[in-house]
Amino acid sequence: MSANATGSEASSAGESASTTADGRLRADLVLEYPFNRTTGEIIGAFLTGLREGVIYGVRTSDGSIMAPPTDYDPNTAEPLTELVEVGPAGEVKSWTWCAEPRRQQPWNHPFAWALIRLDGAHTHMLHAVRVASPAEMRIGMRVEPKWNAERQGHICDIAYFEPVAG
Amino acid sequence: MSAKIPKPTALAKPVQLPERIANVEQVRSVRTPISLNYDFIPGQAAQAYLTAFGEKRILGQRSPVDGAVFVPPRGVDPRFGVATTEYVELPDKGHIGSFCVTQVPIPGRDDLELPYISAWIFLDGADIGFIGLVGECDTADCRIGMRVEAVWKDDDQIAQTAENIKWWRPTGEPDVAFDQAGGRGFAARQAARADGTGHASQPNSANPASQ
Amino acid sequence: MRDIAIVATSMVQTLAMDTDTEVEFMVPVISDVKRQVSMEAQDFGFICSGSSDFLAGQAFSFVHTLDAVGAVPPISESHVEMDGAWALYEAWVKLQLGEVDTALIYSYGKTSPGSLRDVLATQLDPYYVTPLWPDAHSLAALAARIGLESGQFTATDMAAVAARSLRNATDNPLAVRSAKTHPNLTTAENILAEAEVVPPLRELDCAIDVDGGVAVVIAAEDEARRLCDRPVWIRGIDHRIDAQNIGARDLTRSESAAKAAAQAGMANGCFNGEKLDFIEFYAPYSYQELILLSELGLIDELGLSADGSGGANGDDFINPSGGVLAGHTMMGSGLMRLAEASQRISQGKGDRALAHATSGPLLQQNLICVLEGE
């Protein structure tokens, strides 16, 4: 996106410029930013764990386990340092259905959004559950991660969750 | 600064890595790019400006308060928050209000030879300037007050885009006086108005084209 | 504490403001409030605005919209990347400090060029959540299902909120969705027959995103009385925030709304023991209104039914404007709730009202303002 001081934001869109149905000028504008974020120790450990195929939570000030973990207690701001392995399976605590993934979403098939309480954790993790239809989703169902074969330390190292067989 | 600043206690507790990830390379950063799409439709003033620009005409708007002329138009006199609705057609001639000789390339503009000159172009009859390139001019010859005219792209390449004007080249006419060039003439007229001694603005009255 | 009142308001809202830039559509709104109080930009002690660059797709976009104010000679100005209700709070603090006696506040959102559902994903945890790009409706659906499953409210309750919004919005010229556009969906029963587009949410459970803007003038004490016939006094105002992590919050609660209300003088659904005449909630999803009613103690103490129908107080008790389900201006709807309540009080349609604003995902941050007529 580059707006030239002669006033034409539309000009930067080049070939994507066109007109509306009623003849007014329009243009595609794409705003992109290539964030490369420093993780810090706890988030870095969580993402390292994903790369190694294991999920970690962190013990919070009241002793409960938060997964995914953050460096500080969301309630007290106390620094958190004790990593605890959780899951990898867990329980669906809420869900909704996405019939058509939106452009930015990392899936090209229908899926359920779910809040998942990983075994041993007390908080919920947001991720996708892959099933054929919403009829297969229910609160309380057991799910486990489907790992990508090639992992880099990213939340999408878990391709999605799927129902625990049996 | 002393290197002996103690680490804040909040950060002092060490994180004990679990055995399973203690001896592997730690993830220190993660790429999370964002991309958002917009369907951009210019507002009324920009629609009019760009449509005219696609016909090699330059439109400004006149302030209903004191007659100042703004180009490109934005539908408002920004000094007073008053809507502007009167369009003014401006010539593709003006002068340089200020300029900069640049030694670094613009991404995507391989056609630009370095160094190039960018400048605030004040069109005859306009009170504010807008940015453009200066071409067909040695960098040593460029100066504030120098008279310039637009060099348009070939007609078959003209569209509703700010890229229609390739650059501005010297006309060889006598310069605008330094103390009347760029925003200084406008500032003087505004000051006179604030003092109550001024009359309705005469945009760029120093310029031949507006006399 | 100084007495501070809302003395002028102006709003604009439509489905897509696609012939005007933010500057072009805010000039008439800001000019309108300036005219109401016969003041120029330089006459205000303070000017504060709220907007978001992610809606405009442009960095520091608010500096452009200052063109609509008239900033020469230079004005005293500030901006928040928040709903305008928080801009009003900043201005209110400045008046309380006694630094100034008047303030102009405005905010606006033009979401039609982009997709707000997706843009809002960028406000979430950047490591764990944003890379998955959950859209706003899906997150609300996850929270609503927990409320339904726990028995806190029912699908009928949610549909009743949506149906009341359509009925109340009928005469609101700013409403984009109302009984006029959906004449067959003004009862909970009919809404329940509609499809769940983001289950368990139906289309009418989700606010319709629109473009709009709002401007408000506040003034202290005698200045307020001088500037208008019936000042609408801000009797209590506070805002509180919950943790951002949606996986670590109880999504069926909004503790920050309850705390803000208590700090603003609310207890057991009343303000200083006095009943409210009406409420304007900023609840972009029907279920969120039910949570807010619960947190404010209004369901229990005012004999309201949990379906949000207003109980004995009738439809007009909650969101007489139709609320944001009828039209949601991101960055504007909170300040619009205060403006709606103020206008209604000015028109004599009530003396005491609660206006609410929210920000962040799933009722994370909440502002409560109690307004009273002179």
C-alpha cells in the first residue's frame, strides 16, 4: 500500500483497479505485514514443544495449569516459570461449525472451531476439529491432535484435532 | 549507563525447560504475517479528481471561507473543517516549492535513474503543493521557485491514476520569488487574514498564470 | 467531582458509506454539534476522537479525519484506538481535573471496504490465536454455546433479544435492520425457525456491520447550562477490563461490566437506589445482552424475564433504539449508545438511563455510564 501525495490511493493497486456497477472508481487494496515475533521463554518453550510433538502448559499463581501458556499470570501478572506437559488429547468444551473456510484461515476443508481443554489443563485452547459434519460434534467429546509431519514451532504444527478413535 | 543494573525481580526466576526440549534448539521467534483485503472506493472529491486526471485535467477545490484552492481535493478545507464543493480546474504548470535530491531507488521504479529529484509542486492558482518528480533538469540546477510544467505519459497510457504525470520539467520562465514560493505566499496571506488586514485570498498571486 | 453533562450530539449511520471518505461523512456530523453549541473548533477546551487504522487500512488514519474538525489555529487534541466512549472518558477526566470546561468527542468507523469479521482476528493473541484467523462470529458462537449448554440462557432468550431489537429499531432512522427490513421476524418464534448460520448463532443474533460516525459535546457545570436547555448529566462513569486470553476467561460472565457498573454507582439494578428508565447496551451478539443484564443485576431486581423482553417495563426499557444488532458501527457504537440515551432524555422520553460500551473480544472491556436529565 503506497499512497502518493497526489491523492490517489487507488493508483497503487495497479491492475486491480476497476469501476463499481454504477461507474465509480474502485480498487483492491491489500494491507500486509510480515510480522516476525520474538517469543520470550515460555511461549518459545511451548512452540519448541509443538515442533517436538509435545504440548506444554504452565502452572499459574493459583496452581492451575494454563495451556497454551503465557509468561505472566493473566490475573495477577506474576511471572510463570513451571512448564507442565498436558494433553495431547483433550475435551471439547464448546464448538461451532465453519462450512466454508475464510481466506486467511489455514484450512481448505470444512471444520469445527473448538475450545479444547487439554488433559491436565484448566483453560481452553482454540483450534480446529476435523470431522465430516457438525452432526459429529458435541460438547464433552474427546479429541487429539493431528500433527503435521514437518513442524517449525508454530500453532499450525497441529494441523487440526480429530476425534479420539473408539 | 552502568552495566550493573539489576534484573527486575519479576524477570529473575529461571524457566526450567522440561527434559524433552532442554537439549534441542529453542524457538526464539515465529512468523505470523497478516494480510487484509479492502475494496477501496475513493470519496466524492477523489472520484472527481481521478476521473478528471484520466482526461489529463487537474481539479482542485476552492474553500468557501477565503477562496484558498486545495489540490488534490479532499472535500474539506482542513483549516476550518468546512466542506468544499466548488471545483477549480488548474493548469499543468506551476513552480517548485521545495525539493530533495534522492540517492536511493524507489522499489518498483527501475525506470528512475539515480539521483532523482522529488519536489513539492505548486500549480498556478493552487494554495498547497503536492509531490512529484522533476525531470529533464540537472540536480545542480533545481531550485526553489523554478517554474515547471507536467510531462504526461502518452495518451494511450493515461488512466485514472496518479502515475499519469511522468515528471515535471523546467519551462525556462522567470522564477517565482523565494519569499513567494511554495507555502510561504499562502502563509503570508493567512497571516494577513488572521490580523484582520487581509482580504479574500488571491491564491498564488505571485504566479503569472493567476494574474 | 464536577458536574459534567452531554450538551450536544449528532450521528450518521448507513449500510455502506461508499460515496464518502471518513472525512467527507464526518464534516456534517462535527459541524452539526459545533452549530448546536455555537462553537468553533478552537473554542473547545479539548478534542478527543476514537477510530481504528485497521478499518481504514491506513496508518495514522485519524490525522486525516482531523480535517473535518478544523484544526487551525492548533487545537488541543488526543486520539484513542478505542471506541469513542473511551475518548469521552478521557475528555471527562480532563474536565474533572478542572483543566478545561468543554470538550468535543467524535468517533467513526467505515468497515464496508473490508471484512470486520476477519479484521477483528488481528486483536487476538498473536502467537496462538490470530494465526488461525477465527472470525468474530465464530468466537461469539463458541461463547454462546457455553451459555446455552450451562443453562444460563436459552435459544429462545437469544431470539427474543433479536426480535425486540427489530421491533425497537423500527422508528430509528439510523437503524439498518428493523421490523421494516425483516417484517416476518419480529417474534422469537419466527427467528428460531431461521437457520443457524454460525451455530448456535442465527443471522439476527449477530449485529449487522455498517458505516457511521458520532460527535458529542460535553461541558461542566454552568457552561453546560449555558450551552443547552436540558443538559444530560453524567452521574457515574467507569470502565474496567478482563484478561484478554479467551481460553482462560469464563465466557458466560463479564466481570469487568459488573465492576464498572458498581464503580459507576449501580447496585441491584438501580443507580443510588433509583430505578433506571431505560438502558442502551452495546452488545453486538444477542447472547451478550443477556450476560450484561445478568451482570448488572437487572434480571433479578427489576423483575425482568431472562428472555430480555423487558418484563413489566416493556420493550422500551432495553435498547429503545434497537441497539447495535440493528446497526453496528465499529469504533462508534459505544459513543452512539451514550448519544442515543442523551437524545432520548433530552426529548423527555426518560430521566435516568444507563449507557454501555464494549471493546475487545467477547465483552473483554466494558464502560458503564449513568445519565440523568436536568
